[in-house]
Amino acid sequence: MSVFRPEIEEMEGYTPGFQPPEGEYIKLNTNENPYPPSPSALDALRNACGEDLRKYPDPMTAECRRVVAEREGARPQNVLCGNGSDDLLNMAIRAICPEDQAVAYPRPSYSLYSVLGRIRGARVETVEFPDDYSLPRRELARTGARLVLVPNPNSPSGTMLPPAEMGRLAEELEGVLLIDEAYADFADTDCMALALRHENVIVTRSLSKSYSLAGLRFGYAVASERLIEGLAKVKDSYNVSRLAAAGAAAALRDDEWMKKNVQQVRRTRERLVEGLHEMDFHCWPSSTNFVLTRPPEEWNAGELHEELFGRKILVRYFDTPRLRDCLRITVGTDEEIDALLDELRDICLTA
Ligand SMILES: *Cc1c(COP(=O)(O)O)cnc(C)c1O
């Protein structure tokens, strides 16, 4: 007999993108930011490395809540901080989804949703995105799920759904809508206003991508006070370390640094898309720091992924029915993207 609950015994854990040994690879597979974090965040981290680490952190991270509230035009009571936004997704599923009832999300999107739902013992229902990644609104509403998760912009497609559509979905749902905005800083619009207007909307953000702080682990949720209070009940007591809180508060105060890097990433994104178009790769319109692309038919995406790997360039390949003819490429520096495009030209045009 297994020591584990049946749902744990049966499930596969989440598969993170490959993290290679330092330095050897051009790493365009896990949507990290190629630029360094804010120098003032690094200073704050160094300053936090003192004897105060002897003490527990503030369980509700009051300072970060204030800084986030100011950034988002909310009140601190509308904000909850987490150990990365993954932590907040986990809290939402644990606090909201009853066992054996539905949690729903559109697919292909973020595969962690299914893992968290299964750990919870919820019924995981997926609705397929159409090929243009527009919102399957009616189908999501029809699931009757207590919690619907929608990444916007979406990963791995990079596409953005209009906030008005998301507002309509919130109104049609019986349950809660969680909008996962891990990539919102790279887009032209966002749904933050919905979290402050609707009682049933949670918006989550992450410092991992736009703020170049994936290694720090910090994210936050914005929602009605009632929802935030419920989420806070299920969180780990000290889910944001003193170091994470100090670094995050300083990074959020230095928004200019983040915006400058985002502008550069958006310019390089155009360069990447132009280069791919020249080789007749199809690209879905990206509002993120990555591009989902489909090579022309004579090329097998899985083999291209392997070929690039052999040339020390990592991109993401998902061997699933909807994605096995595609590659997801993170926007690196101009130099990294030029190197990728050179290798692709070498593979595709000289073969
Ligand atoms: C990267 C990512 C996250 C995770 O963010 P963390 O703050 O690093 O936990 C959440 N959702 C999506 C869609 C992501 O791509």
C-alpha cells in the first residue's frame, strides 16, 4: 500500500523549465529577465543581512502591503503578499475550492494550476482556448467552478485578453475569478481595476519577470478585503522572509528601473518577431517577455529544440497535443536574440 493519498500517488508533479549549470547556455526557456534587479533592491537586501534575521518576519508584511497599495491605488487591506505569486495561487485554491468540486482554467496555459488543483483534491476542468487564444468565456462560465484561473497575458501563448472581456467573465461567474498577471508589466493594459471593482476578482502579480527577481520569490494579490482576509487564513504564517520583504519593497519603490528594462525587452521582442517572420515562422502577438512561435511545416519543433540545445541555446518545448509544433522563446538581450536567430538561420536555411 502506498503511503500517499491516491491523488498524490497518481499525479505528476509540476515540471519546471530546465535550469542548467551556470554560464554555459543562452537561457531563453523560463522567462527570466535578462537584466539585473534594481540596485536599490540589492542595497536593501544587503542591509537586511544583519542580526535582525534572528527574528521572525512580519507575518502580514505591512511595509510591502503599503508600497503595493500605493502602486495599485488600493488600500493595504486589499493586498496580500506571497512567496512568489505561485504561493498566492496555492492559497486561492486551498481557501476557495471545495474538495471534489470544480476548479477551471483555459488551456494551454500555466500547468501549475492543474497540479495545485489535484493536490487540493478538486475536480480540475479545462476549456480549450481557440487557436487565436481569445477567451472561451461562455464555456468557462458553464463549468460552474468555484474558482476560475486565467493568466492574462497568457503563457505560453503571450497573448492578451481585453480587460472588458475579463470583466464580463467576472460578472457571469458564480465563483471567483483569479487573473494571473505575472506578465502584465510587459503589456499595454491590465485588469487591476477589476480587482477593486468586483467582489469576486483576485489579481496576482509577480516580481519574478518584470522586476528581474525570480530568485527572491515575491508576489502579491489584490482583491476585496473579504477575499484577502479569507486567503490570509490559509497562508503559511511567515510566508515572506525578511530578505524577500526588504528586497521587494525597495524594488517596488524603484519602478523606473523596472520600466526601463521592460521597454528594452519590448524592443528586443520586436526584433525577435521580425527575425522569425523572415524565416516564415508564425508568431502569436506577444504582450509578454516571450514569443510563442510555430516553425514552417517542413520543420519539426521538437527537433529544432534539440538542435538549439546542442548549440547551447535553451528554449521551451512542450510535448503536448496543442504545443508540440511550437517553441516558446524568452526575450533575452539583443545579443542573445541575435545569436538565437543566427543559429536558427543556420539550421533552417542551410539544411
Ligand atoms: C512565472 C509565472 C508565475 C509564477 O510567478 P512567481 O512569482 O515566480 O511564483 C505565475 N503565473 C504565470 C503564468 C507565470 O508564468
